[in-house]
Amino acid sequence: MMNNIVFRVTRKYMSLNRRRTAIAFMGIVLMVVMMTCVFVGKQTVMAYLDKVASLDKGSWHLIAYDLTPEEAKSIMQMEDVKKTGISEQLYNMEFQATGDPDERPFIDVKAYSAECFEMNNITLAEGRFPENSRELIISKTAIEDGSSIKIGDRITGDFFKRSITNINDKGTLEFPFMGIEVEHGKTAEVPVNFMSYIENDDYVENHTPTGVKGDFTVVGIMERPTFEKISGASISALCGLEEATGDNVNLMIYLDTEKAVGAYDLESRINSMTGRDNRFETNEMLLAFSAMSGDSNINTIVIFVEIFFTVFIMAASVILIYNVFNMSFAERTKYLGMLSSVGATRRQKRQSIYFESFALLLPALPSGILLGMGLVYGASQVLKPRFDTMLSIIKSSLPKDIPLTLSFGVSEILVIIVMCVVTVLVSALIPAIKIGRIAPVESAKGAAETVSKKHYRTSVKALEKGRPELLLAVNSTSRSGHLTKSIIRSIAVFTTLIMVTLYGAQSLIKIVETKTEEDGWMPDFDDYEYVIVDEHAKNSYSNVKEILEKDENVGEIKEIVTTSFDVTVPINKLTDEVFDARKAVYMQFDGNTEEDWEKNREIFMDSMFVNTIEVDDEEFALLASKGNADMDIAEDTSKPAVLLYNESAFSTDFYISGDNCSGYKYILVDNVFNVKKGDEFILNGMNSVKGEVEMKLATAGFVDADSVKGRFRIVPNGFYIFINRAAGELIYDSVDSIPYSCMFFNDDNEESVKRLSQEFSRDNESAMNSAVMARVSELNAAKSIKQVISEIVKILAYCFTAMISLVCLLNLYNSIRGRAAERTKETASLRSIGMTDKQFTKMHNIENIILLSKGLLISAVLCTVLCLILRYVMVRFFGNVRMTSPLLPALGISAAAAVISSVMTGYCSRRSKVDIISEIRRETV
Amino acid sequence: MEILRVENLVKEYGDGDTKIMALDGVSFSVEKGEFVSVIGPSGSGKSTLLHILGGVDKPTSGKVIIDGTDICELGEDKLAVFRRRQIGLVYQFYNLMPVLNVDENIALPHLLDGRKLDKERLDNIVSHLGLEDRRENLPSQLSGGQQQRVSIGRALYSRPAILLADEPTGNLDRKTGEEITALLKESNRMQKQTLILITHDERLAMQADRVFYLEDGKLIKNETVRTRR
């Protein structure tokens, strides 16, 4: 390759222009680094989260229950199924050696194939795994309950299925979280981990023998598996599985993430294969981190973030590399002209540009990839404690020491290389075409820009008014070609890319926050440290309150009472915006028509429940004053009054009106209630004796996110109202309601806090005590998987914006430096005819203002267009979430561009304060 | 009347073994309105002398007194002001501002001095230089000779005390070179403009009132030419 004269000359010029070559190289390295960060970073974080998810429930995406051995074999053959483990449910058996015969009298035995132990993260506390169907390991819970069971012991008995019969004549017996409903006199099968039988008036438990006898030798004690329920009546036990024979084979499936569409796609294929609706369990956390979740929001976010980051990196890199080539156009024209005069063809001239690009890319690839990996590793170590904290909030049982190691495969490296090659090709394309197009005569003359024949009118005003700095600045910015354009372009690119990236990142964060925030209200009190939440219907409520009030270490108690599905608002009290939003969401579902809406709108709107938040009168008055409400009504504690939270969101996630939703819709309404201050506000509710009841409250005014800020945070998927104590009494007296109380308090005494914590612990499930105590800060920090992803996206988005800014900064510096370097002769000439430093500074300042104005003007147009396009794409992806206004960041970035370009111009000009003599004797500019 | 006096001018570059003596004790004086040419082989110190006289370079020692001011004592800003008021420089490679048209280039030093445009003078100069139809052209749109004429116009516009020309015809063909020389001589003769011309063209040098011969940084001959052409 080095025998090619064009390449040799190009190489020579590359080494002559070290600084320019270094900047181009840095740009390409930065591009590779960023690509590596995106692809390896995503893979590393996802692999870590995958590991976390696997540690939680196991390394499986889906479990298909109750299959025949043949069906299981067919599924194992499916293309997108990577790994499987077979298990068989043997059901419950009496556990003679139990340490807690009241709460946990049974064992629940499952037969596991060897793969299942690994896929379900079964870890041994002692002993070994079962090697056949006669060996068994039992959960450590048995030992913790006080059982004397040990390795070598035998467990024998008959297996049975559990069921319950409703003996309560009050009506249907419901266990909503287990999906069990039993009518009076009827019997229903219950899961193996159903709670312990306690003699009660509601149901009796039945045991139906399966016909299988169990005779096991205990070979190990396992750590409590994640599927074992602490409140269940069974201790988990696992035996080996030689061959599945029954019709209750369970298949644990790990999908091939490269080939699989998702767990739900596999579910429907299994259903159509078996010809029945099978029972499945999905590992949502693991699916989410593989972008195969049933929650389309998470999948879309993961995919969108990857595309968004890649596109922006490519754009920033293309502009930087293009600029580097474009700036050296004059010099290139000259040496290529020389080559052209001795017979170099257009193709050879173009090759010169490509040679330089790839000569830089070649060393940039390994160094960029290594640097990127280093950066990902460093960042992952810095961010790990944050991830750990977030994950431990989701699942306190997760181990804290999950290693966060670099994770990537050949495919990631290949993608990085391909993306970088494409980016460099695109960057070099226009300069290469331009160079190729320069006519041989112009090439030979070394004319970078064709000499035009146009006339340049004398700047009479500047001349007559004696403003040489203005004359020079105006003309140098309007009459010099590629260098000025390059700076204007760099300023435009700097502001546009950072602006659009920031806007994109902030919108993405906002979208992710909106879509991942759990709807509802949260207190935002920083003046209370602890809270106890309790249901009024439980006997414990008055006891809890009494305990707190009697505790001398507990200070003032602030009580907030809330209801969710007890009262509704009449539809005539809702605005048209609410109807329109609800309709837009309704129409988003396939098959829904205008006629359907008109027919059903009353029904849809009628079922609009209002969430009530009852606050004490002092708090009510405070919120009212912040919301500029009618204080006469707000401060009248004797009459029921309401403050209406005038924001509500309607989304296809929350208001489901069909099976298939074509695209996401999210509409935020900020004018919800069709009432005025002082108007009567009606609430409807049901009373088991009186039937439908109507409650009248006085509208004190309206509040929104801003006016409740610092006291409450509300994610309004629905309607929210704040009511005073009198209104609370009216509602609870009028309708069948089971409100929840949140009792906020402070307690400085450690012993007292410890005692209360034990009393109101989540694990303390005694019937008399349903109250749960938490730190207010923990309550506010409670996060879901989606919120963890939101946090990660936020961190990545800001890191990414910082990196894009770095590329833009490099680009701007390169342009300013290039212009200053190419103007050294001009500078020397001006100095030689007596231009002072002060005049230079003034000239540079005027130039800066002109260049900035031009750059910012272009940027304003570009930003508007790009932000609108970005918004359009985001709305298509995520619905019309209210995004942040780009105006303030735009002003900030423009100011930053002004400061940076002034500083850089000053710096570069000082550097170009060259030897006048050598410059004025130099032949060409 | 003496307009320029040079006293024992020394200029050294480098140090130790690499020390080069570009000017070695050069002294002379020039009268107002005189046309002096400096001649010598390459590396004799001609350009160094001109740069020091023009205030774009500083001597290692010695004095350069122009119209009563020792320019070696001036600070950078004062020197810049002095340059634009008292010195007109004409270079071999023109050194015009590529972004300014003919009019703007000529008027630039005058404007830099904070003075307003003398339109009449500008018109006269442009007309005298034969550039009327090129007034709105940028240097890149002009030929070498035209660019050098603009450069002379720029040097003359502010009525400097001394016009320094560094090989002004070195980059031009013979005919154009002669036209430029004629222009310089005319300004010297008609406007009593002191002119110091650096050249290694002996034929051109001999058109001056006096010729200084430089060799190895030393003024070896200061010769008055008897007949001016």
C-alpha cells in the first residue's frame, strides 16, 4: 500500500500537520470510545442486571406448568429456546419433623432435573445436591423453625393436593393476591404454598391424596429458595428427577435472546401447540433486562436509548471528522494539485482522503475500544454502589456483592467496528467528492476555492467612520470562505448537537420518569422521619394510634387518611379536555370507533373514581394558601371542603379499552374539574344500607404539582382531591369505605424506634397487627424495576451528553485553531502595518459576535427542526408526554458557546502571535 | 534634513556555536526625500536591516532614530502606532489582507490610526496606481503587479516618514517590475518621499541616490550614485 505515491504523499502531509492529524485522530478515537461505551456499556449493565435478576428468581425467562413429557420435549426443540430444566410438582406431604406445626406443618416437594438446580439458583447451606429421585434437600427454614432435621434423616409420607371449602355463609371468599375466589359451600384447589390452616369460620382445608408415596433421604440443607413464601404453610424441598412421567411437568425455559421475540410470543406458541391455555410464570425482571419484557415500555426504552445514543454519536463524529478534512481543503488541493499535474486521477485524489481516514481509524479502533472498555469499567465501578442501593430497594433479599464486570461478545465488537467504519466513510465522503471534483487546472494552481469574478463593495460606513476593527471583522467573516464557514458550522454544530442531545436526554428522562413512576401520591415531608401505615378496617388501627400517642418518645403525630376506589365524581364536574383525552386513549385501541365511544362514553366516564387525601386542617389551609384558594372556605374547619388537584394523565397503560393497542398514548390534562372556587362539589359513593349516596363539599380551590410541591408528590393516573377533616368524616360516615391512615411522627429514642419497628414490621403478620412502619425517606425512595431503569437511563443520558459535548468542543477548538493558524500571515501583515493588541482584541470580539450570531441563527433553525423531529419520533414511540422546554437549556448552551469560543479565540490568537518577519516573508496565505 | 539615523546596529541570532551576526555594527543616516537602496548577497543582512528599520524586529543593540524618535526604545503598542504613522512597508509577497478589497486595503493603516477616510486622497492614489476598475476586487482577484501596486498605495496613503520596500519586484516579471519601480521612484521624486529599497538587483539599486552595500552584516560601502535615471 505504501508503494502508492498518493498514499505516501498523504502520509507525509499527515506527519507534517501533526496537530491537525492529532485532532482528527482524537475525534475518531472519541467516536470509537463512545460507540464502545454504548454497546459494551449496555451489554455490561444488562448482563449485571441479568445476573441480579437471575439471583432473584433464577436464570429462566419463563416456566410453563402442567405439560406432558411429550409437550415439554417439543418445546425444548424450539429454535428460540436456549436452555431448559424440567421439574415436576409432587405436591405436599406432612412434615413430621417440623419445628412449627401451627404455621408450617407441610413440606412442598418438587422433583428437579440437574439443570433446574442451577437455573433456579438453588444454593446449599450444607450437604450436596440430590443425585436421584430418592434424595432430597430441604429449605433452611425448617432449621430456623426449630426442626431437628439433619442430613441422613428420612422423610416419608403420602403426597396430597390442598383445597379449601368455603363454610362462611356471608358470601364469596376471596384471596385476591392468589387469584382464589370460593363461593359459599364450594371447594377450590389452593397452591402448595397457601397459608397455614388455622381453625376459622371462613373455610376448612381438605387434603386429596395424589397416590404417590414419598420416601426420601435428606442429603442437603438449602438456603431458602426465592419461591418459598414465608407466610406459606409449606417448607420447600427438592428431590432429583430421573424422568418426568406425569402430566404436571414444569419446564423452566431460558430464551435465546438473539432469536427470541419475547416470552409472551413463546407462550402463545405453546398454547397453540398444546391446544389449551397453559399456566405460565414469567421472570419479568430478567425479561426486562433482555428487552423482552411483557411491559412494552421497558423494551421500547431499552431499544430507543440504544438507537438514540448511536445516532447522535454518529452525527457528532461525522461532523467532527468532516470538519477536519474540510479545514485542510486548501492544503490538500495544493498537494493533490501537484499530484494531479503529474497524472493523478480523480479516483486517486479521492483515495487520498479515504487513506487518511482509515489510516487514522486503524489505530483508533483498538485504542478506542480499549479506552472505552476502561471507561465502562471505571464508570461501572463508580456507579455500582448506586445500582446496589437501587436494587436493594426493589428486593432487600438480593445479595450486595454481585460483581459488575465488563461484558461483551464478538458481536458487540463487530457492531462497534462496523458502525465506526460507516461513520468514517460517511464523514470522508463529501470532502473526497469535493477534492475529486476540483478541476485539474485549479488543482495544479492549488486554488482551494475557485476565484470568483464578483465585486466586493467597499464598506463605506466602516471606512468613513474610521472603524478598522469593524471593517476587518465584517469582511473577514463574510468574505473568507471555508475557514469562516467551518467556525460557523462548528458553533452551529456545538449548540445544535448539545442542545438536541440535552433535549433528547432530558425528554427521555422525563418520558422514562413519567412512564416508570408508580401512579399515586407520596408525602414529601422532610419534617417527619417515620410513618406507620394502617388500614382502618383492621382492629389494630385504634391500637396503633394509641400505642403511638402513649409513647412519650413520639412527638406530634401527623395523620393523613386516604381512599382509592370509594367515591366517584359526576361526569358533569369534569371538563371537555378530560373527555377528549379519555376518547383519544379509547380510540387508540384496535377496533374502537367513534360510534362505540358515543355509545359508551357515559359508562366509561361514570366509573371515574376519585382518590381522596384527607389532611389535617392546618395542612389543608397551607395547601389552600399555596394554591391561591378561597381561604374563608379553607379555614372553616366545620364544613366539608375540597381542594381539587387539577392535573390528570390519561394513557393507554392505565385506561385499557381493548385487547390490542396500536401505539402508545399519553395525555396530560391540566384542567380537570369543571367547577369554580366556592362552587358545590359533589361526590358519589355506595352505602350497603342506603345504596347510592351523594356528598356535598365546598370547593376551596385548586392545587397542582407546583402548589403541593414540598408537601406531596402526585403521579396522577386518575383524579386526586385533598379534603379537610370534616369532609373525611362526611365521606367515611356516608359510604362503605376502608381508608388507610398514614401516621407520620418523629422519635429520637433509638430503643423506642427499635421497639416500634419490631412491632410494626412487614414480617410480623399477626392478625392483630397489620400496620407497617417505615422511614419516610425509604418510602420516598421505594422504586420498581422500571424506576431502576429510569435511574440508569438518567445516568447514561447525562454521561452521554457530556461526551457529545466533548466532541463538539474539540470540533469548535479545531475550527478556531485552524482559522487562527491559517491567518498567521494576515495577523503578521496587520501587525506590520501597525495594528495594536487592543485593536486585535476588538477585532476578535467583533468577529466572535458575528460568527456566534450566524452560528446561533443556523443553530436556532436546526435545533427547532431537529427538536421537532425528535419530539415527533418520541411521541410516536412513547406518546405525548409533557417534555421539558428546550428554551432555558438553549440560552445556557448559547451563552456557553459564546464564552467558550471567545476564550478559545483568545487562546488561539495568542498562540498565533507569530514571528512577524517569517510570516510576512511567507509566500502564500 | 536627517530623517533616519542608524547607530552601531547589531543583530545576533542564536547563541554559542550557532550564533549568527546578522548585522554587525551598521551605522548610517538618510536625509528626508532621499532614495537609498540596500544591496548585498543573500544572507548579508539586508532584510534584517529593513525589518529593524520598519520596527517589526528589535536589534540586539544600537539605535534607530526616525524623525527624532529612537524606535528601539518604544514599547510594542507605541511601536505599532509609530509604524502605522511613520513607516510604509512594501513587501515582496504584498501582504495584503485577503478579505479586503483594493480601497479597503489601501485605507487600512490610516483607519487603524483612528483617522477618518480621506476620500479624495484615496481616489487620487487609486487613480495614480491605475486601479480604478479594480477598486472592488479582492487581492485574490488581482495579478501580482496589481497586488504590489495596492501594497504601495497602502504604504503611501498615510504619508509615512519613510517608505521601506523589501524586494518589491522580486515576485514580478520584468515589465511589471519596471512599472512598480517607476511608481516608487515617482513617489520619491514628486512627493519627496524618503525611500529605502532592498534589492539584489544591481540595475535597480543604481537608480537610487545612494547605495549601501551590505556583506556579512556589515555596511561595507555607502556610495552616492551620480546620475539618477
